[in-house]
Amino acid sequence: MKELLMYIVKHLVDNPDEVSIVERKLDASTIYELRVASGDMGKVIGRHGRTAKDIRTLIRAAAARRGERATVEIMD
């Protein structure tokens, strides 16, 4: 899942080397904390949050196929 998220985000941003993801496991789910360069924040969030919502939907669907739960948090 982390690799999928990394692949998606690195292709959206101008500074792919500054993308970092921290994986936190909770009881029944996984939270991926996504950090990007400040100049790329708008590209990851998108207009009215549409891109961020779509990224979260893809990760949630991919996790569900594996019988897992996952969410993405975009950190400042």
C-alpha cells in the first residue's frame, strides 16, 4: 500500500525526492502520513480537495481488496 501511495504522489509533484510517508499501524487499520515539499502541497490537495479525496479513495479501495483498512493523512 505504501508503495502505491508513493508511486501516485511522486508522479503528481515537482519535487519527488521530498515525498515521505510514515506508516502507523493502529488496532485494525493503517494510517499513512504523507509529507511533501511546501510548494507541492497544492498539487497533492487539488482544487477544493478533490485530488486528496481521490488519493484517499484509491488507497482505501486497494486496502479493502486485501481485507485491510487504510487512510491517508496529508501533513503540513
